[in-house]
Amino acid sequence: MVGATLIDLVLPLAQEAVGAHEPGFVPFLPSWMILLPFLGFVLNGALAYLAPERRKLVSVVGPGVLGLAFVIAAVNLVLIARVHDAEPVLRSYWTWIEVGQLRIDAALQLDQLSMIMALVVTCVSFIIHIYSVGYMGEDPGYARYFAYLNLFVFFMLVLVLGASFPLMFIGWEGVGLCSYLLIGFWFRESAKAEAGQKAFIVNRIGDFGFLMAMFAMFAYLGTLDFQGVFEAAPRAFEYGGAAVTLITLFLFLGCTGKSAQIPLYVWLPDAMHGPTPVSALIHAATMVTAGVYLVARAGVLFALAPLSMNVVAVIGGATALFAGTIAVQQFDIKRVVAYSTISQLGYMFLAVGVGAYTAGIFHLGTHAFFKALLFMASGAVIHAMHHALEHAGEPAGEDVTQDMRNMGALKKYMPTTFKTAWVGALALAGVFPLAGFFSKDEIIWSVGARGQTVLWVVAIITAMLTAGYITRWLVMTFHGENRTGEKARGYLHEAAPIMVGALVVLAIGSVVTGWVNIPEALPLLPEFTWLHHFLHPSFAQAEHIIVEHMGEAAHASPVGGGEGMWALISTAAAIVVILFVFNALSGKKYLPAHEAKVPTGIWGLLYHKYYVDELYDLVIVRPFKWICMFSWRVIDQGLIDGVMVNGVGYTTRFGGWVISRFQTGYLGTYVLIIVLGVLIILGAVTL
Amino acid sequence: MLFESLVLSGVLFAVGVAGVLLRRNAIVMFMCIELMLNAVNLSFVAISRYVGIEGQLFVIFVMTVAAAEAAVGLAIIISIFRHYESVDVRNFRLLRW
């Protein structure tokens, strides 16, 4: 820790003294961005063991370290933004692995992409940590919760700041671990512990892809540092060649696991069993976007493999539409938002899949705010429902408190939550001038401009679906009649001020974050497409390859019309859908969950999530269990334990018994055997 | 001479083997073992005439070892006799499976 600080402080001074580096971007204590959350983890972890009742201290340490990390990230972003097209800065602290040709430093790569990611991560984490103080305040595992949450941020920052694939992989695995720990945070309920395991196991499939990609990269390029790989790749790989296609497809397999894309998305809805701030932080804002970051970071490799790009775009588009339709017919308040997250992640992959890296990262950033906001508004609602039902002495299990059929008309009881939820929903639906409008529009526009007509139509349909399901979510939760029950209704109340405060901050973020990248077609601010220009150095190489082989992107959509026109059309469409759904549903009478029937027909198909979980259970889980049963009963117990281990034992014992019969105790027998033996040996020698 | 000597040695050895195999009296078995040793000694001496002095030299060693062995063996037999009042080898078959 001291060493890293010294490197951070002394290195720039030393370089300045010898005039080694040009005046450029000098990072400000980058190691502390990572060390602070780790420090928080150590302190909170110690408190969880030694003094779990010291809640005040935990409340200060947990969000505090994140606040400081956020300040450092913000300072660094300002520093790098002031330098035009700043070169990436590599800060190496020590040599981590050195075996033969392979040399991996524990190094941070500080460039535009990693700084923007670090800022989004620390900012959203900080707000969610503060919200957690209110949300988890009465939980007996308070200190443990903050220890895990801090550890998560530590690993997430390692993921985005690491300067090589293995270091990124450490973060990648670390966030997976924290995700597992936090989904199963209330591990005494088996459903929650199982959801954690599901997330972990499904992610292992993706991690296998990441590992294979790293092995292949090392085999072909001999290095795993980002800069080394991206410099060597265009020379080592033929455009569209098998090797680079294989590597990128393996990388994308990793992404489908971590970022919940088809076919590995099934863990994310189940991950909603964790505490709601965890869903907001890990399963909406940060960890699940790691896959998008990976594709953007490895943009050079993907640009060299057009087939992989198409796979990414198609999977992204398919996931966006697929998850969007499921969200239409879910009744769990968090599951709607969870499927929405999968759908929005699909959008991001759609963007990076057509080479619109900035659009993907832009949507990642805006989505982090409005999706965290929607989750935490859900959390506030669940919190209120839980308290109300508990006070009324009614069952307050997860299935009751999270079912939107038991809510309704909450705007009367939770006015601020209601307002912020509307802001988040409008941002998600892409209504001008909220954040989602700019980012989603840029994605749809880029897809169209790249000539992917089918995906473009899919993206537009999904955008309208998004507006539809999120309006349904709002209406069922906040409008109409209250269905909580006479007794519990009186106990409904607004969330704690600290939680409401966090919601308001996120709502502001959901409005303004979109303004960092206003398209040229809509000259609303003097400085447009700031993010695009800012991120340009990070993506220049990849974009250059794409333009070289596929030509410039078109300046019109597949059916004509410019960016401005389509932006207007899409926002108008979103508003029409919102109004339509709002009118259609606000008059509708919902029955409370315990009286309602399970939907049938097409709605039933959506309600049951296309039976994908059941399909996986039938095709993968059960055969796998049979194989495991076979391995256990037949191969392990039968063959290995029975035939091999015990078999050797029995054979030895039997042999010993047979030979022991010769040991009669009669001297005569021994002598006879000796003589016979001598005769046999003599006979053998002479013959 | 060598042939006759070796035949005599072989006969003596065979007698010794037969004695050890067939007799039950420990003392007699012991004497038969001595007989086998001495049969071997005889062939050593006989062959040493043609090969060299080493054969005769070896006989001295064999006699030394045989004397030591006789001392140990007789001591064991005496202690067995004290225990069982007999030197029949069928009596002592405790060391078995």
C-alpha cells in the first residue's frame, strides 16, 4: 500500500525532473482508487467479526471509502479530459507473474475508457452504498454486507483499471465471487443460497470462454497486456481469420455469462433474491456491464473478426427483444426491472457489435444511473411493503412484498419515490431529454447506419416494448387502486430520508448523464458529442480497422431519414406507447396475488419466461444430474471404490490367506519347500 | 579322484537332505545339516586341487560358521527340551499363521 502510494507520488515527479515525459495526463493517486475499497473491506470485515454492533462506524467506513474513491476518480477524469487525445498511462507496481516468455505486471492502464468506467463505477457505488445505510440498517449482517459490497467495488475497479487480460480476469472472477456472496446474503433461506449458486455455476461456463481466449491469445501473440495484444494483433491475425474469430467468440462466451445474454442469461432474474441495493449495483449498474466493457476494450480484436462482430450484434439484439417481451408479463417488481436490464444489456452488445463502441459505453453509463434508480425505487417499495405487512401481522415473505398485484396507488404513500421512479422510467423509455433518449437513440441510429436493417427494426420494436413494460410497472405499482389490504395499508410510508436522498441524486443523474453526448444532429448544447471525442483515442484503432474493411457508416437509416428525424420518431413512439399503456392499464382491476389466476395463452408463455428455465432443466440440468448419479453410483462407488480400491484390498487379503496356508509351523514342510525350491532353481539353471 | 570325491559328496549331501526331511528328532536333523555342510566341504577340498587354494580356505570358514551354528542350535534345542521334555520337531509349531 505504501509502496503503491510512493510510486504514484514519486514517479511523476521523477519523470518531470529528468524531463522524461511530455506534458500530458498525470494520474492522481490511481492506486488509491482501488486500495480504498479494499481498505473498507478489511475494516468492515474485521468489524463483522469483532464488533458487529458498531453500526455507526460501519456506516461511516463503508460509504466513506467509496466517496473518497469517487473523488479520486473524478479528479483523474478531469485531469485526463483536459489533455487532448491523452496517451494511455501505464502504472506498473510490481511484477506479478514471470514464467518463461510470459510476464505480467500488476499494472493499471489509465486511459479515457478506463477512467470513464471507473467514474461510473465509483459514482453509482457511492450512491448505492449510502442508500444501503438506510435499506440494510436493521439487518443483523450489516457489517458483513458492507464488507462484501466494498470488496465488490475493489474487484470491479481491478476489472476496469487492470492493464492486462489476466488482471482483468482477476477482477472478473472477483466480482463473480462477490455477486455470489451477495445474492446468497440471506443464505439461511435455501432459495436465496441456490440462486447464488446458479449465478456462480452459469458464470463458470462463461469464464471457461474467457480462459480459452487468453490461452489462445498467448499462443498466437505471446503477450497478454492490452497494449501488447492490440499492437501485435493487426499484424499477427489475418482479417476475418479463424484464429482471431475463435478468440473473440470465446471472449464473447465470457461476456454472455457475465453480462447475462442468451443463452446464459438465466442466472440474472434469480439473482434478484439478493438485497435490492445489490441488484441495483451489481446486477444492473456495474458487474453485468463488464462484458460490454470487455468487448469495447478488445475492440481491435473484434474489429478484425467481422463474424464475431455479427454474432455479438445478433445475440445482443435477440436478447434485447427476448428479455423485453418477458418483462411485459412479470408480476415481481424486481423481475420486471431485471429482465429490462438483460434487454438493455442486449442493446449495449448490439452497439458494440456494430462497432459503435462509444454508443455502447454511453448507454452503459446512462443505464447505470436510471436502472440503479429503478431498482432502488423498487427497493424502497419493497421495504415499505415489508414493514407495512409486518406491522399488520400478515405474511411478509418475498413473494408477497415484491408482487405488484399486491401494490397499487403507492404514489399517495411514497410521493418522492413515485416521482423519481417516473424519472427513471422515462429515462429508460428514451423520452427526450432524459439520459436514455440520447444513449438508446445513438445505438439505434448506429445500427441503422451500419446497414443492419433487421437488427435496426428489432431495436426499434424493443424500444417501444421497453416503454410499454416500464409504464405497466409504474401503473401497477404506483397508480390505480391499492391492493395491499385494509390493515397493512395504514402502515405504508415513505422510505427513510437517506434512501430518498439517494433516489433523488440518481434521478438527477438519470436526467443529466445523457447530455455528455448530444448528437450533432441535435445541437442543443454548444459542446456536442463530448463523450465521443473524449473516448476517441481508446477506440481509434478499432474504428480505423472497421472503416478500412467495411467502409464509413451511412448517414441515413435503412429506410432513409437522418438522425434528427429518427430521434424525433422514436421519442414520439415511446410517448405514444407510454400514453397508450397508461390509459389501457390504469382503469384495469388487478386481483391481489393470492386471488389472481396464472395467465394463459400467449401471456402465459411470457409469464413463464418462454419456459427457458424448464427447458434448461430438462436438457441440461437433469441429464447432468443423471450423469452425476451414474458417475457417483457406478463409476465412483462401483468401479473406483468397489473394483479398484476394495478390489485391490480383497485380492491382497485373499493372496495373503492362500500363501499363509504354507506356513504350517512344521519344520518338515519348510525344509521340503526349500529343497523343492533349490531343485527347481537348479533345474532351471542347468536346463 | 575328483569324480569319486564328488560322488561321495553328493551321496553325503543327499543323505543329509533325506535326514532333515524325514527325521523328527531335532538332534538328528541337526546332525544331518552338519552332514550336508561337510559334504559341501568335501567337494570344496576336492575341487581346490584343480582350481586353487581358495577352496580349502573356504572350508575353514564353513567349519567356523558350522561350529558357531552348532552352539546356537544346540542351545535352542536344550531350551526347547526343557520346555517340552522332548526334542520332536512336531511339538514346536507355534510359529505359523
